[in-house]
Amino acid sequence: MLNAYLKKELRDFTLDAELTVEDGETLALLGSNGAGKSTILKLLAGLMKPDEGRIELGGLVLSDTAKRIFRPAEERRVGYMFQNYALFPHMTARENIAYGLLMQKLPKRDCALRVGELLETLGLSEVADEPVAKLSGGQRQRTALARALAPHPALLLLDEPLSALDSKTQERLRGTLAGVIRQEEIPCILVTHSVLDTLSVADTTAVLERGRITARGTPEEIVHNPAYGFATAENPNMFRGSVWVKESGAVCVRVGCVDFRAVTTLSGVVTVSIRPEELILSRSRLESTAVNSFAGRIVKIADAPEAGTKFVQVDIGIPLTAAVTQQSVERLAFTEGERVTVTCKATAVNVFG
């Protein structure tokens, strides 16, 4: 378990934050650029000294300004995955992963066993002896994660771990990242700007604004709270759900109290995204091939980012937002508080690991 209170004078404001992360829990730190997210990671890793505060990890005090205790980075058992991965380009994937273990003077046999275990877990065995300069972005990302995990850290810090990857590679690796973190059963802090990363990987989410944590809750509570504006302007329909199969064989994803029919081979906890333009609003149930149809009440009508389009948010047990042309809103005379039906096809329900 991590318990930390950190205070640091920065150029524009004072960082003043308190963090608690349980073993096996992933805390996502969300906030704008310059809010102090990466500074928190550096303070926890021992790469910066706090002006005031205390850090305790697994019962061991890493830093306590009142008692003048400060353990250097190499004594903290903290795995740190940097945003740019910071791999050694002249080394192979295997050599990069083994680097921290060799610095700890671990016996070669034990080192080889641990590296081999991580290579297999993260699907890197086939490229283990390739220089990292020749690896794909996803392979480099997994190599950096393996290197951070290799010394059996007591805390894992991830700074924008997927931001350098293309969207398809991000989708593929979110599930891998979440699975490996849970397998290690250590506290983890994830710094990210991505709503999908947060919903897919994190157990708890905190909002950092100018060095202060202003909110903490489940990823859904934070992402879908309009006060924070984290659900993207283009697609506010992002949720965390769980896949289940009906007796008929139909695949469903349950989000809160709502079951969406979907097309997916994934199982367990997933992230669901439905583009607003895929949703059809009507005053009565439509006769169509769409298998998802829900009754709800309009709670908000607002301008959408695209000119001539309105976002109509409907409460169907969860907040679901449809994109409707301005002309349609006027022609159908939709009003807030009115009951409507929301319809979409199973193929419109995008499911990510």
C-alpha cells in the first residue's frame, strides 16, 4: 500500500496532494498539461525532493521531511515507465529488461528466469534478441513495461504509457497492460490524458488541477461528470461494462443497469464506445433491424462540435448522447424532459479490451 503526502513549490503554483493506493489497485491521475501529474511521479520515484511531506510504501518510509529521511531512487523499489520509454537503443529487448536486475547484482540464473517470464507474459519472446531500435511501437512499449516490472517493484508508475502509439495499437495493448498490472498485485499510478486508458485500466481516478486533487472516484464517476469535461467533445458515450452471453447465445455488454447487444469476442470487463451519430431518436419504438432499443428521457440539448448538429443527452439508466441535426431537432420539436426511444445496431457498440 502507498500512502503519500507531497508538497512542492512549482513555478506557477504549489503542488499539495495526498495519495493512497492499495495493493493491486490502479489509480489514474487525470488533468491538463502542467497540472503537476508527472511531478508527483518524480517525487514518488525519488527523482525530485519534496519541500514538505511523507511517503510510505508497504510500511517502509521512503521520504519524511520532518525526520529528514530521503531514500534515493535506487533504494525505493519503484518501477517507472517513462512517457518516451527511455530504452537503451543499442541494447536488445532482453538486455533492456535485464538492466535493472543486473544493477541489483541479481544472480544470472535468477535474472534469466525473470526476464524469460516477462518476455513470455508480454509476448516478446520472438523479438527478445532484436535491438529495440528495430522494434515496433507496441513492442517497445511492452519492453519498457517489462523493464519497469523486472525487479519486482513495490510500486509501479506509468507516465502516458500508450500516448506514443497509434490508436489500433493502443486498443490492443490496453487489455495487456491492465492484465499485467493486476497479476503483479502492487499499487500502480497511471498518468494519462486518455479517457479510454482510464476506463480500461484504472480502478480509481483522481482529478489533479494546479497541484491539488479536486475529485476522486470510480473512472465512470469522473469521466462522465460534466463538471470535468473528460468525455471527449466528439464522443461522450464511453463507459466501462462487462460482457455476458444470454442463453440464446446473444452477446451483451452490461453498462450499469443497461444491456447492449454487441459483436465481440472479448470477455470480462471492457470499455464501450458508441458514436453519437450511430444513435437514432424517435418518439416511439421503431420497426427496424436494430437490436438495441431503450426508452428514456431527454435531460439536455446542446450544441455539438460539428456545425448544424445538436447533442441530445437521454437518460436510459446511463447518460447516452445522440447527434441530431439542428433541422431534425426543430422539425421534431424535441424538448428537455420529453420521453423518447434511443435505437442503435449491435455493430454500433464498439467494445475494447
